[in-house]
Amino acid sequence: MTTTTRPESSFASTLPGRYYYDPALYALEQERIFSQMWVCVGRAEQLLEPGAYQVVTVGQESVIVVRNRSNELQAFLNVCRHRGARVCTEASGQLKGSIQCRYHAWTYGLDGRLLGAPNVLNDEQFDRTQFGLLSVALTVWEGTIWLNLSDNPSSLDDQLRTTISGRFGSYEPFLRYGVGQLKVGKTITYEVNSNWKLIIENFMECYHCGPMHPELCDLLPGYRNGAVYSDGDSAMLADGVEAFTVTGKASRPHLPGLLPEDLRRYYGIELLPNMLLNLFHDHVLIHTLYPQAPNHTRIVCDWLFDPVVMQDSEFDPMDAVNIFDLVNRQDWEVCQWTQQGMTSKAYKNGGIYVPNERHIRGLCDFVLAKLGE
């Protein structure tokens, strides 16, 4: 008897449809992914003055991110230690020097310490040091704020460096973009009726780019046939195209730290669980995903530019913004189409990834591993 060894299939299975709409699986993701990993929650430059704050949701927790009197960013669970009321009820704002719960006027410093508790603070049986706001681990990376709800968070560098180094071949080429020194020139927020994983899956492949993104493919023609770039490779601008803009013309110099070999390239990188990083030679675009429900994701896009260039009286970011805003809206439309199919019995057992999508299976395996399945 002879044995025939068959090669590994170049196709791979997707997750079953329920992973994109089941509330129980969504809750498990919030517990085991978003409440255990470092999660991006925006740009540090949005909170410049002491007392500036924003409230964000990470996993199932509401978190206050605030700049303290020492000009450092800190994060706290948005829960009064007295009776559990929300302390900050607005999405963002400017505090006058303290954080006060409106329910019973318990007052906390910008560093989270309990400063005031009417009729209680001087009671000798009350230890105010045990009733400060509960802190959340916070790290600023390349100008972005990352939070971690776990009790013993690992290093954010460990979470991000391997992915970035794998994309470029090493970490050093990424550093040349100087992302932490760039400033926001434009922000657009999108509400997308799609599961967060479908949005990342869509970002990971360009099998759809030919039919869905003709404008993108005119500027980056390698994507027209669904090319996959990895291990230091990158998409190149078309001949005669100077920059990733609506017209293809350059209206800004390249970022100051880049080398000649970095120019006219595009790198797209997924920094799980919720950042999509887009690197061009004259600007950077960051997508930050905020899951709101199994079938709804808020996406905040920040277009970043060299602050020296932004000081020019003729600076206008919109030639770069408009082209990717168009691509975004095309993507959100197809993600919403896909979301609509997830509950069908036709997708009960999932679908397939064709050969130039097969790498997406890594995202599926990442999710399954985090969920313990």
C-alpha cells in the first residue's frame, strides 16, 4: 500500500458567523481581549493642560484619563469609592483642580487621592488613603495613550514591537517616521454597523481593492490584483504619482526623519487589538477602533503631520484626508454588507479565505486563543 501526502491547502476557514454577532462571545472578547491587553484610547496631545480629561470605555469599564498637576497623564476607573456613582458624566472637559462626585460631593485630586468626604473625612475610623480612585495602567507610546485593565499588565513594548519589527524587518525603519512628534491635522469619527473583527479583516487584505477602491488602486497599483505585503515589503506609489493625495501631487515635504528608500511607500500595520496604522512619506493616519456592540464599532481617524509643516499659513491637510476618507467610507459600506450576512444560516459554519487572504486566519487564531477556544 502506498501513502500519498497532500500539501497543506492554500485556503483557510473563517470564523463561524456567530463570532460576529453573538452577545455572549462579544462579552467574552471584552473580558479576555480588551480587558487584558493594552488598548489604544487616543492621542496624548488632546489633553494638554492639567485638569484636561476624557472618559473612555475599555472592556466593560468606564475610565477617566486626566492630566494631573505634575503634567502627567493618569487613568482611573470612573467609579466613586463611596456608593459607586459615575464621577465624570461628560465625555471630556476641563477640571478646575479636582474631580468631584455630584452624588455626595466626595472629592478627589487629579492624582486620584481622596481629598474630601463631607461629615466623614475627620472620623478617626475612616482611612482616606484606602478610598482613592482606583488607578488603571497607562502608557504613552508614540503620542498615543494606551490603557491596560489587567492586574499585572505586561509591557506595551512587548505587545507592539514584534508586530512592527515583523512588518518592516526590524524596528528601526519605523522609528524614522517619528510618529510621536507628529500632530493631528484632522480627525474624523465614523459610526460603523459592523463587528470590530470584520473591520480589521477588511484592512488586512486587498483582494477587494480592485472592485471596491479604484481610486486607491490608481495611486497604489499593486493593490489592484490583491497583493499582500509583509516582511519589509511595501506598496509603492504609481509611476508619476508624487504622494497619496486626491490628485497624486505632493503638497508637503516628506517627514524629516525618512531616508530616500522610505519615500513613495505605504505601510499598513494592524496593532491588535484596536489600532490600524497607515504610514506614508508625508503623513501618518491612525484608525482607533472602539467596539460599541457586537454589530457596531466607532472608529476615530487621526491624520498626523509634521508640526513644522502645519505652521505654514498655506497648510491644508484635506488632499490627504479626502482620499482616505473616501477609501474609509467604501470599506465601511462593505463591512456593513458583510455584517448583514453573519446571521444567515448560509454562514453558520463560516466561509473561506482565498490564498491571498489566508493570512487573515492568524487574526481568527488570535481571537480563539484569547477566548480559550
